[in-house]
Amino acid sequence: MKNWIKSGEPWIWTTAGAVALSLVMVYAVVWLTAAQGLTHFWPKPVVETVFTGNDGQAVRLLGEVPDKEEVSLLRLREAGYKIDTQDKFTYRYLFKLGNRDITGTDFKWFPAPMLDKFTYPQDVLAIERREWGNFYGHLKQVKEDGKVVAEGAQAWPELLKRMERSNALFREILYIEKVEIGKLNYALEKLRLQERKLELQNRLTDAARADIQKQREPLEANFLKLQEKIERLRHDIGRDSLSAEIMDGRIIDVPLAKVADAIMPNAMSVWEKIGHYVRKFWEFTTDDPREANTEGGIFPAIFGTVMMVLLMSVMVTPLGIMAAVYMREYAKQGPMIRMIRISVNNLAGVPSIVYGVFGLGFFVYFLGGNIDHLFFPEALPAPTFGSPGILWASLTLALLTLPVVIVATEEGLSRVPRTIREGSLALGATKAETLWRTVLPIASPAMMTGLILAVARAAGEVAPLMLVGVVKLAPSLPLDGNFPFLHLERKFMHLGFHIYDVGFQSPNVEAARPLVYATALLLVIIIVVLNLFAIRLRNRLRERMRGLEGV
Amino acid sequence: MEKIESNISKVGGYTGKRMAKDRLFKHFMTFGGLSVIIAISLIFFYLASVVAPIFMPVKMEDLNSLPLTKSARQDTVYLGTEEQAEIGVSMSKRGVVAFFDMRDGKPIAEEKIALPEGVEPVSFAAGDLSQKTVGYGLSDGRMLLLEQKFDVSFARDPNNPDKDIRTIKPGINYPLGTAPLLVDPEGHALKRLSIQHTDDETTAAALTDDGRLLLVSYASTSNMLTGEVSTKREGVELPPVPNGDIRQLLLDVKQRDLYVLHGERFVTHYDVMNKSSPRLVQTVELVPGGETVTAATILSGGFSLIVGTNNGNLAQWFQVRDENNNNHLTHIRSFKPMQGSITTIAPEYFRKGFLAGDNKGDIGLYYATSKRLLLDRATGKGPITVAAISPRGNAILLEGNDGSVMTAKVENDYPEVSFYSLWQKVWYESYQEPEYNWQSSAATSDFEPKFSLAPLTFGTLKAAFYAMLVAIPLAVLGAIFAAYFMSPKMRGVVKPSIEIMEALPTVILGFLAGLWLAPYIDNNLAGTLLAIFLLPFSFVITAYVWHKLPVRLTQGVGAGWEAALLIPVILLVMGVALQLGHPIEAALFDGDMPHYLSNKWGWSYEQRNSLVVGVAMGFAVIPTIFSIAEDAVFSVPKHLTSGSLALGATNWQTLWNVVLLTASPGIFSAVMIGMGRAVGETMIVLMATGNTAVMDLSIFTGFRTLSANVGVEMGEAAVGTTHYRLLFFSALVLFAFTFMVNTLAELVRQRLREKYSHI
């Protein structure tokens, strides 16, 4: 034993334990995100049971059970539950009861000892509503203009048929509201700014005013027409409704206009569930968010993230490569450049929030404010570039990721074998030609690696973005069909910020939690894939360089 | 690298063009590269340039004496300006209100107050500056309330269409009518007066010439239908002060407290919240015997009393609540004394600053919260009789004994900042004791901003400390194993895993820590702590069991795979510990450990605490430290280790005595860089702590860090304010700290690399 300790074996195992624990932690995080994020879209069974309160009164419960945990009875008793047992611990179930417009409570924990047996009635309807979250109830009737058209077993097929119609109408309304009216509003706002500009330049003559008015009139007429059309569609969509019995026995009418999706989860087969899963996942990635981001999809966040990262790449790549080429190929190698190199290296370690502060102060307030005064005086006091937006966000992140690209490119350049440069020069090429034709192409995978790492970092960075352009809900995408198509001054949504905002700032965190896990999973996947790709690329590059050295 | 230059001799034509292109490319790259580098360094200079103004001394122009008309400079009792500091106003003891141009003293308007026949003003009182109301006490026991008003209008400038011309028309107004209000029903002259007026209520305290102290209030109610204003008068006589002559009356702006200065050095505090039954609360000796109080005023907000003495001492007093909910007027802080005897003290409109003048003609501009003497100046005009600060605090007005009125523009935007207010305990208004506090904004305008960076810095260091507590052992030990013992095949799995760990966005770590780990630990505290405690032992025990196992079982699995073997052990130990957690809590802690800790042991427990942050931020920092430390250990020259092993040292001895000794600077720099990362991390602390700026070391409470504070408050800080610049200062501190730490670490590493190449 003594010898064994002396041999250092236990310490070696302890160091091994540190590695093992780190590995467990990494994979636990990935697994946790995946497990929570992937199950979000799977239709969950709806439980029916009876809760007997302290006063002996029985309440029927109807809802999903997303969570269960062991809890100390002390806590339960402190919360006011009277449970007659000697145990110190028991279980409690989290019920998602839905119907929060009717009953007021959405999520509630119930201690297991006060619950009856769980049953899973086949006719329970789970409705995803466009407002107020989910609805659970026993389907009773389907109505048209208040008159019953189907009851009992016929109700469900009839409901499916009518839902198709109402959803089609809803999409039509949405299209008009978002795209057509959006276009009109944009045009009207442009006219207003044009008018204001002329006024500021003292050139707003009556002729100009009349001209603008002439342009405005058809737009306004069109606007009225569209509104009429929406009115009509709204009337049409309000035709059908369903009625269902909720947990306290009341029969509630739900207009189909408010129904986004309805399923009977307890009666679904596995294949139906898989179909539902795929459909929900698709909706998640392509739909707009609803209900203060706690429901619906995250398309604008995905779009904003991609857009911002693309803009950033366009800025950071040439700048980073230029700086690296200068430092490695042209600058005089001495203590000065060594110092600069260390500083650039260290900038990668500067907290990202510092870049955010800089971006807000310098880009947004200073540059943006001046741009507004020079180029957009007609919109003042409303800022155009003088408030956070996607341009400033990507510029800030470009600055943040610049060191990553510089360091990677420099490494790539330093790995290009001397023999290759000498060969090129010996054949009579100039230095520029050598660089452009041989050295840079050979080093290009390294630059690519740098860029990918930069993109991965930028995609996951949130702290600086909170200051320079990310918002919880952007009214419009930074890219749309209105000239000039790319709107660099607009605010945008971002996956990482979405996680922070929905997980911590939303009024109904419990309801939003699965969605946040799904968003987190998406972000993790993007970043892990990008990183693995960069690692592969770098390894391949090293292999290739090793091969070249032998030449 | 040796320079390789193209040595093509200059030839014309095609080659010449190529050479030109080559030069162009070189210049382009040099220019571009240098600009990028300059742009990056701009960050530091920009941050510094935003921060710099708060540390600049207060600037004041030379005093400008105004040639005022005679009536405007007769027995002045009040000086003031409007918002823009363009028009000044002076009020004389006789009731003449004169408006003048602040730049050249040109008279603009002059008005005599509406006095009834045969009545003279005998006393004067200015209400809170933000209300712009003053009162004259009359010889017949009544008082006249008036209000300065400045009507601002804009007109288009005919010469410059982009600019509007602003005209300000001054005048006076009688908010409760031109008829004087009754104060003393017996009709004695009001020798001393103090008033406060708001739209609903007007209160006056007065001393009559026969020595009675009166309190009168007029409650104004406007009829909802007719809009008619009716006032209700209420008046009582206050209990007399215990000793001495009454010298000054001071009512606070909320019309709740009345301070009466009497004798040479006493103040008596009356609670006048209830106007029909005011109460004498206490009499306090303001200065020791032999010294005389010569001037006093109430600061904006109505909490603090500033008292000046004949020795030039200045002190701040306010009421402090004790455990029994009784208020005591307490000496809070003394300011740097002035040369002569204090003659006048003028408060600022909205901030906690004041301007004091003395009998030698010196003035001092002070700020209460930061205990700063911002500026002192000798006017050389004899005793200062009246002083005033403009509403925006950007100009001052003075009157010397010779009746000359002087003005000067002042640049005083950041008086709240001093070493004392940033880093030491400060006694804020309405607090029970001095404390470190960060509270940058509130709903009310008379709010005293609290800018102590101490709790934020403390929180930052606390976060980094707990993160490093988790990260250093795991990362450094892990790096040693990975670099020295691990089989190459396993390295192929571990290294990418660590890189993935590094790449995981901190927002996801923060989210999991805040929404999953924090409630989980809350519910399984005993189990979690047990798991942390048991894990190291389980490694050693596993090692022993492995050692004792028959050789034929262990033979197949070679050395270098210990980490893989330990993974199931870790999972098992964690599972068991967490299973045991609840029974342990049931047996030892009444079934709920956090509850037990806070109730029985008095340890406050927050769900989002330092333990959670330590784990989450440790997680974020591990890969940084791991990669650099592993690199340092791995690149220890092989001949050193081979030599040691050849001399008969065991693997462990070689590691301990040769490898670690050589690599220790590298490991040190790894830890430094990890530290830098932990200090600046924002999202994890933002999401996994409660973000309250408390200062205690407990692992079960939260904190607020500099970075999280910037993240939360930056968006809502108004540009150019002290708050805005202090947030930039926080960012600059983070920048400078991490940059220096990283540079140091990098230099250490470079020296190490050189050393390796020599041995």
C-alpha cells in the first residue's frame, strides 16, 4: 500500500479523473440540451386525474405532465399543503393545464399524494392556439355560425376539414398584413421622408407637395382596399367554432380562427406522432414567434443570426487577411511587430462586453449619429443609423473576431514552406505574384479555418450584441422585398439573445422553457458543426503542409 | 525569418509594369494592415476618451462683474437664473424683482411686488429651487407668495432656416393670488419666514416680532367641474425652542420637517407632517462650544442640512432612523473648511451640490455625496452676501458686500465621482449607516445616485474566484494527464471534445446554469455537495482496486486509458451521491437543506448562487486553461524526461520533479489567461446569479459583476452622463485588466518557449 502510494499511481488516477470529469461535463451539457430540445416537438399524452385539496374538495385536472421531481414534504407543508405522512420526501408533478385565459393558471405543481390515478382519455383535444397558449378539453361539437354541424364521433373529422379552411384563410390574412400592407407602409414612409427632406432644404414648393400627394393617393386607396379585404377575410374565418368541455366541466367555445393546430394526442399512433413531430420541427424553424416569443417559431432569429454572421464575414475576412499578410510578409520582423503580434493575440482574450461598449459608443452614437445628421436629416429626431442595428452589430463582431482570423492566417502563412517561396522567386516572380499565386492559395485553408472559427464565435456571442442591435422582437427582417432590399440600419433577432430573453425575461418562463431548449439545441448544433469542420480543415491542412515540406 | 527578396533587375515594358504592381501591392498591404492594427488600438483610446472627462477638474470661467442698475442691486436677498442661464433675477429686501441679461447685466424688466397700502416687507424666504417660489413676510403678519416665470417661445430665424430663435420673457406670478396670505392672526410683523409651495399645499413657518413661532398651511383643492381653486387655511403655534434667539427657519420641500436654528449653535427639529399637531422632535448641538453656526441650507431633495460656521467649517447632517424607528439628526460628513466665516450657502437645483461663500470673499463649490471640494476661488470682493447656482449647474451668481453681482460659467458635469464615492463606504441620504452601494437610477428626480464600484469589483472577483476554484484543479490536472500519460488514441477523442467545450456559447451555459442547474441544486443540495466531496476519493479508490485486480484482467487495457475507465465510476458515484442526498437531508436537515441552512445556521441561501456560477463559469474556463497548460506540459523536451526515466525515476517522479518544474511558467500563464476570461465573462453571471450587488463571500449567495452590470445598464444610460461614463470606465477596467494579464501570460509563455529551445 505504501509503495503503491509512493509510486504515484493514485495521483496519476486523480489527474485522469480530472479529464474524465471534464469529458462527462461536456457530454452532459450536449446531452441535456439535445434531450430537452428534441423532445419538445413530440406530442405528449394528456393526463386526466383528480386532485383533492386540503379542504377535501376534489378538482378534475386535465393537462400534460412535463416534469416530476422528488421534493421534501417540509417545503410542501410550508407551501400550505396538508399531507398526512411520516415520510420526509414525496414526489410532485408539474401540470401544464393550459386554458390560461379561462382558469388563469397555466403551470402548477401538484403533490403526488393528493392526486388520483392518471387516466388517458382518447377524446381529449389539445389545441395550440394563436393566443393564450394551449387549450385542453374533451371535444363535443363543431359549429358553423353558432349552429351545430357535427357531434360526437363525427366532430373530429369535421374539425380537421374546417381547420384546413380556416388555416388557409389565416395565411391569406397574414400575407396581406405582413407583405402587402408592409410594402404600402414602407412606400408611404418614404414619401413622408421625401417631403420632410424637401422642407428642410426649403424646396417644398406647392408643385412638389402636389406631386407627393399625387403619389400618395393611390397608395392610400390601395391601403383602404386591402383593409376592406382583411375585414372580409376576418369575417369569413370567424364562421366556424368548436366547443369542448374543459377540466372544471364548463363547455367552452373556441373559434377556429384562434386555432393554430389541434391534435388528439392520446389517440395518435406512433406514425402520426412522428408526422406531427416533423411538422412541428419545420414550423419551429420557419415560423414567426407568437405570444412574446414563448410560442411559435424562431425563423427571424435564425435569419438574423445568419445575416449578421454573413455581414461580419464580409468585413472581417479581407481586413484580417490584410493585417496578417502585412505582419508576416511585409513588416520588419523586430520587437515592435512582436509586441503588436502579442497585442493582437491578447485582444482575443478581451471580454466581449467591452467590444459591445465600444460599438455602442463609437459606432452607434458617434459614427451613426453623425451619419444621421449628414445623410438622413429628414428622419430626425428618429435615428436611422444612430441607433443600434445590424450593421453596427456585425461591425462590432468583426472587430471582436478579427484577432481570430489574423492569428489563423498568420499561422497558415508561417507554415508555407520556404522552398515554395524560393521556388517561385527563383522562377522570376515578383513578391506580390509569389504571394498572390502561391503563398496565399496554399494558406487559404488556414484562412478558411480562421473564418469558420470566427463565425462560430460570432454566432454564439450575445453580450456585445445586446448593446449594439439585437432586440427581442424585430418588426421586420433586415432583408426584404422593398428597395434597397438590404436594410442595414434595422434591428434584428438573434438565436443566442433569444435564449437569454425568452429564458430569463419572459413573463411565462415555464411555458417557454421547452422552446428555449430547442433553440439552444439548434445553436449548439450550428456551432459544433462549424467547429468540427474547422478542426477537420486545420488537420487536413497540417497534413498537406507536412507533405509539402518533403518536396 | 530571413528576408527573401526578388532580385529581378529593372527592365522596361512588361516587367516594369509587374514591378509597379508589386510595389502597389506592397503599399496596399502595408497601408491596409497598419490601418487594421490602428483601428484595433483605437478601442482603448476611444474608451479612455469617454472616461477621461469624469476625472477632469471642474472648470470655471473668470468672474464677470455685471453693471446692474441701482434698484437691482439694493439689499439683494435672492439671486437666480432660468433654465438656460441667460436671464438672471435679483430680488431686493424692499420687494423689487429685477431681471437682467446674464452676459452684460443689461436690465430686461423690473417689477415691484404687489404690496397693500402701508405694508412693508420685513422678511424673505425662498422655497425649494425646483419650485421657483419665494415669499415675503410682511409687517402686518401676512405673507406674499410669488413665482418667477419664464415664458419661452420659438420663432423661425429669418437668416438661418435651420435654426429657431429662442426668446424668453420673464415675469412674476402670484400662485395664490395677489392678496397676501394671513400668517399671524394677531397681526405682528413676520421677522423670519420659511415657505414651501406645491400645487396642492403651501406651508409657511414664521417667527413674529413678539417671539412666537407659527406654522401655517394652505391646502389648495381645485373643483373638478369648475376648475376653481379653493384654499383652506390651518395655523398653529409651535412649541418654543429651548434656548437662544431664533436665527433661521428651514422647511423641507416635502413640507414634513422644519429645522429651526437658534442660539449660536443649536438646531431644533419639528415634525410638521401633520399640520394641525406639529411635534418638537429633538434639539441638536451642531458644533462644539465656541464655534457659531453662520449659515445653513437644505440640499435638493429635502433630506440634508448643510451647516457652515464662523471658522469656515462645513458639515452635512440628516435624519437617520434607528432600530426603534426613531429619527435622529446625525452628523454625516465634514467638508474641507473654507478660510473665513461662512456667510452664505446655496444648494443646487437637482443634485446634491452646494456653493458656499465666506466673509473673505472666497467661494467653494462642493458636492455632498462624493465629499468633494470641486472648486475654490477668491473673488476679492469682500464678504459674499448672496450666492446661487443655475438650474443646470452650469453657472453661478454671486453678490459681494459692495453690491456687485458677479457671474461665471461653470463646467461641472461629474461631481458625483471621487475616489471616496467610488471605492469607500458612503453614507447616503436616508440610509442607516455608510455602505457600499451601486444604484444608478430611480424614478424620482431628487434621487441621490449611488456609484460605488466596490460591490461590483467584489462581485467580479468573487465570480472569478469560484470559477477558478472549479476550473484550476480540473483543467491543470487534466492537462497533465492528457499531455503526459494519455494514450495518443484517447487524445484524439479528448482534444476535439475540449475544443467543443471551448466553443459552446456562454449563453447556453448560462441558460442551463440558471434554469436547470440552479433549481436542481436547490432541490438536491446535500447530494450535490456529497458528490463533489466523494469524487476525488472515488478516483483514488478505483486506482487501488485496479491495482489489486488480478493482472490478467488489467493487462489488456493498457496504461493511458485511466480516464476512460473512470467515466463510469464518475457516473456511478454521482448517481449514488444524488440518491443519498434526499435521505441525508431528511436525516440531518429536516428534509430541506437550503431551508435549514438559512433558518438554523443563518446562512442566507439564494437559488442562483456562487456555486452555480462557479460550476458554469468553471466549465467555460476549463478549456482555455486546459489547452494552454497541456501545450506547456506536452512541449517539455523529450530528452529531459527520458533522462530522468533512464536514471530510474518513476513516471510520477519524473512528472513531478522534471516536467512540472519545467512547465510551471506555462501552467501559470494558462491560469492567468483563464482568470482573464472569468473576469470578463458576462452572459453566465447575468443568467446564473441574482445580480444583486451584495458583498459577502458565501458560496450560497449571488453577486453582481462589472460586466453583467454593463450588460444590464448600458442600454438605458443616457449618453454623456456620469452613469454612462462610469459604465465605460467599468469596460475600460475590464479591458485593461484582461489585456495586462494576457500580455503577462504571453510573455511568460514566450520566454518558456525560448528556454525549451535551448535545453
